[in-house]
Amino acid sequence: MTGDGGATWKVVPLPSSWVGSVSCPTTTFCMAGGGSDASGSVPVGKVMVSTDGGTTWTSQSVPIGISSVEYVSCAAADVCVATGQQASGGTAVALTTTDGGSAWAEHPLPLGFSPSTLACPSVSVCELGGTANQRAAEIVSSTDGGATWSEQSTPPAMGAYVFGLGCSSTADCVAVGDGGTTGESMAPVVDGTADGGSTWTPEQSTVRPAQLAAVACEASGRCLVVGEQLTGSTSGGTFSFVDNNPLVLVPIRAGDAPFHGSMGGTHLNAPVVGMAADPATGGYWEVASDGGIFAFDAPFHGSMGGTHLNAPVVGMAADPATGGYWLVGADGGIFTFGGGEFFGSMGDAPLNAPITAMAAVPGGGGYWQVASDGGIFSF
């Protein structure tokens, strides 16, 4: 578990032989699904709950005859949906609870469907990805909290399984997987829906060849995917796994804004601190604290990269009148590129607090600077 956004992690024991998934709808309540071997090596499904953010866990009851609880998604504290497997026959079923796992109800899934990922963006809406008869990827949906499920359209180019599902709302979701099992079909697949799964379309992304395993989406629409790095070439048709080399890729989706590329996964001399959209092309620029500019479907007009700065760059703004841009330093200094006119700055002026950002006047003709104490300087 981590309490600092993933910077550091610690191992916490769980009362289960294995864990399939974990869902934390709040900072304190978490639920995990898994399984254990009972006496005589008879598999028994396990549900574990934490009410202190994952530090300690207690076992909860599961319906009799459930041999494993593989996928869990909680839209709110105590309100969760899970998938289980029946010990007799191995049939997959949906499990629902509204009291934090003390009591569960069991519900059938479509015939021949095997789940592999679950996402519930609300207490009523859930998306469940998996495979139909082990041959084709399929997504089924519930609008009554997991009691009943109906088949959705198949995500395009997806292979035999949907490996990960993430939803930022009841309408907007992302599905990840790959095109198959060997050769060129191993290329990662990222599909999205904006209508609750009725239709799926390919998402633009910079995902490198990888076996994508899972995806999580924030309410803002930003999604993170995680997978395993592959070596080889999609044109060459061969891939091999890189052992112990997890690959985190961000972002793959952000609402309706087009994705033109990013510096994610690329070594940077300094962190990116801001960005601005190009009103002419629809592309954008990223700016780093050393003044470096990275242009994506937008013209490069120059940068301060490699130049000595009195203070780090903290932001930028596009000039709607000329198509150029300005960079602003923490000391209020302004750097103009691409025809952006210099209207003045706070450089060399005493400041009570450092400048943190800037914004252009709509239509051009000026800009504002803002300091960390809320002070505004207009030019």
C-alpha cells in the first residue's frame, strides 16, 4: 500500500492465499477479493475489508459454494459488486453487497461469459469486461447495481479478452487489451466509449508495444494504464516479454480533447510546469522549468532551453493575435517567441511572493501574471 501517491510502498499482510483485485472508493474503506485453500485443499472465495485505508484487513462472508472472488469494484463505501466462480461447474457469477460485505446476493452472468475486469462508476452502473466462450472479447453492462447484465457492443480490434476497464463517469469508459496472442496482433489496443458502452471507438494514445493489464480513470477524464514492456517490432511480428519490467503509461484519455502526443516516458532535463493550446492548429505546447518547449501539432517558435535563467520558468500562454507564445519565470520575467509582443513584466521588481502562472487577454493585446499569494499583475 502507499499513502504518498506511489512514491513509497509497504507490504501489508492479508488473510488470503491470493488477491485478485482491490477497490478503494474512499481514503479509508477498501475491499479486496481473493481466495484460500480450506482443509483438504478445497478452494474457498475470500472477501477482505479495510476501514483504515489498507493498514489492517478483516475477512467477510461470501456465498456458500463460491471458490474464488476475482474482481471487485466499489462505487461507494459499503456498496460493492464482485465476480465469483462457483466451485461446482466453475460458472462465473456476479456478487453484490450494500453493507460492506456482511451479506451478499448472487446473480447470473450471460451464458458463456468469463469476466476479466470490472468497473462500477456509480452504485447502479457497472461495466464488466471479459471473453465470450474464450474466443472473443466482450463487455456486459448492468444498470441496476449488478443484479442483471446485458451484452454491449464489442470494442474494435480487441483480441480474445478485455484486460482492463476504467470509467470516469457512467458514460465515459476506456477498455484496454491487445489484438490477439502472437505476432503483430500483440500491439496494445485502447478503446473508448462516451455512451455507456453502446459504441466503442479506438482511442489515440502513445502506448508503446506492451501487454496492457489494467486501466484506472479519474473523474476529470485522465486515465492511467499499466502493462508489461515487450521487445520487438509490430512490423516484424515478434515480441517477447521483458521480465520484471512494468510499464506505466499516461495519459490515454481526457474527455473530448484530442491527444497530439506527450513527453510521458521520455527523459527530461527538467520537469514540465505548464502548457498552452495553439488556437491556429489545435495542437499544444508543453514548457519545462528550464524553459524547454515541446511542440505537438503546433509550430515551434523557440525556447529558453539551454539558456541561463535568473528564475525557473513556471508557466506559459499562447498569444491569440500572433500565434506565438510567452513564457513567464518565477521572478516575473517574460520571454516572447513567435511574434508575441512584450507588454512588460515584473522581472527585477520586488515581489512579496513568486509568480506561479500567466494568462493571455482574450483576443490578444496583453497578459496577466499571478503570484502564489494571489497578487495579480496586468500588462
